[in-house]
Amino acid sequence: MKSYITEALANFFFEYETPRQVLVRNRRVGIVCRLIQLGVLVYIIGWVFIYEKGYQTEDTAIGSVFTKMKGVAYTEISGEKRVWDVSDYVYPDQGDESFVVMTNFIITMGQTQSTCPELPDGKNTCNSDEDCMKGQFKRTGNGHMTGKCVNTTKTCEIMSWCPIEDDRQIPDPPRLLAAENYTLFIKNSITFPEFNVIRSNLVEGVDQSYIKTCLFDPEKDPLCPIFRLGDVVRLSGFSFPQIARVGGAIGILIDWECNLDLSIQKCIPKYRFHGLYGSSEGDSGQASVGYNFRKAKYYVEDKVEKRTLMKVFGLRIDIIVHGLARKFDIIPTLTAIGSGVGIFGVATVVCDLVLLYLLPKRDFYKNMKFKYTTVLDEEPEMQLEKVDQRKE
């Protein structure tokens, strides 16, 4: 038993096994093998290394955005003249990456807590007091019903902020159509923590003198961080007069694709504009077209609380930052090479299948590739002789 274990260990440590190689001279099989190997080589070089950058490691960006709007608009409504600046038409005014620029509005002034009839819009009609249940409210209503039906309007009387806002007719053209010429300044900073790289969209060449005169243009000034609002709407696929009337949403994507194996100056942003939702031709039959919200300003007059209600239609702008950086790393490189070498074995498997199962001389190839041995049981006389030899 001891000698058997010693022999097994010696064979394990001091012997080397290698597969048997058979050289097959067959043009068809040879061409198939080389074509498969060529395809694998093209896949490794073209797809894994060139397209997918399999020799590099990746890191995503952490970024922040600061915005600033500039521009003024002028309106004259019912003889009242007014100039609108940034503090009037931007919500909120902190310079976040998501904000609203007002382009149209409906204003209801001098509202107080009192009773008044509902709007005669066909949704809250009544014929008698029985149609107006006291203390109840309708889903389409604007306040609690008092139980009275107003004969002049054929609508229920309600307790609410009166007079009721009348938003059945949206101003057309938009009251702040001058917003098309507003300018938007975007300042974006990103960092790739794994590579300890920090970049800003105010890259080399974008200095103070350049910012004073530039205006973003995809062809002429693609790095300028100042955007005309009308151009942003146009590049997102909308018409400014249409979207300004009822509002909408636009996404500005700041895309950073950086190859850190090259010069850091080539790590620059690309701006893309996407219309998320808004008014366009053919949308008149859709529900809830555009973007709007209400804002109230409260005050006290003659010891009575009042408010001015504004229904604001505007452009909601969402700025999204996407950053991806790549840099050479030996570990993914070796992993890609190793997987590629393993895929080369596909050529051998395919060619063996062709040789052993498809070609007319497959039996001949089987005999050449495999070596068959047969182990026969020893005769009883031979076993007895071995026993006697051991006794001696």
C-alpha cells in the first residue's frame, strides 16, 4: 500500500500529460477553422478593445449645477403697464438644476373668503336648490356649496375665494412672449472620484471675455455655457409660441464622455436638448396638455385678508448631468485577452464536429484522433502464479 501511494505521488508531481495532436490536411476544414479564428480575432480587436474599450476601467461622475436667467419682459393688461424681471418669472429663484420660466399667466385679483356662484362652464349647473347639497362639494367645483342655486348663472353658490378664477380662455398670444430672448447661464462641475479628476464646463478657452460675447450654437459655439431660451426650445423640437402658451417641459443633458488616457483638455461637455412634453400640432384633443401651477400673494386691506391668484404657464427646464470616464487598467485588459483566447477554442470544437460526424472519411479520422485500449481480465492460472510468487 505504501509503495502504491509513493508511486501515485511520484506520477502526479514528476509526470506531464499533453493531448494528442493530429494534423489533418483537408482544405475545407482548414478554411473553416481559419475563418472562425479570424472572426474571433475581429471580435476581440474590433468589439472588445476598440468599441467597448475592454482595456479600460470606468467611473461615473458626481456633479452639481448652478443656473442663472437674464432678461426682461413688458406687458400692458387692462391699461396696467408692468415690467417683469428674473425675480418675477423664475420659480424657484435659487438657481437649481430644475426650475420654471413663466411664459403666460391668468391673474385673478382681490379674492376674499366669501360666497359667490360657480363659473357657468357646464360642469356645475343647477335648476333648483335641491341640486346644490349644502356642505358638499363637487369634484369639478371650487368650494363648498351653500345649498342655493343662483338663477342668473344657473350654478350653485359656494363658499370659496371669490371671485372664482376664470381660466376657460388661455391668453393667446402668450403674455410673456418676450421670454424667447431670455438667456440661461449654466455652470456645471463634475468629479470622477476614482481617478481624482475634477472638471467644469468652463473649460480651457471659456474665459470671462468669451462669456461676455458668446451664445451657444451647436456648430459655431458648442462650448458656450449661455443659451438663448428660444434656441433651447427649437433644439428640443418645439415651437416657442405654441409651448409658451400652455407650457411644457424640456430636458438639457450635459454629457461628459472622457478618455483619460488622452489629454485632460479633451474631456469636454456636450449639450443635448430633449422635449419631454409640451404643446404641438395635433395635441388639442389630448388631456392635460402643457405645464401650469398656481401661485398666490396674500395681503390685508381694510382688515380683510385678500389674495392675488396667478395661474402660471411656463417652461419647466430639467438639467441632467451624465458623466463617464475611462482609463487604462491592466486587470480588465488581461481579462479581455483571456476571454478572447478561450473563445478561440470554438474553432477547434467546430472543426472536430465536422471531421468526426460530417465528412465521408469520419471513421478514419476517429481512428487517428482517438487511441483505443482494451483491458482484459487475467486468467485464473496467472493469478495463482502471482500469489505463489508473493508467498515465496
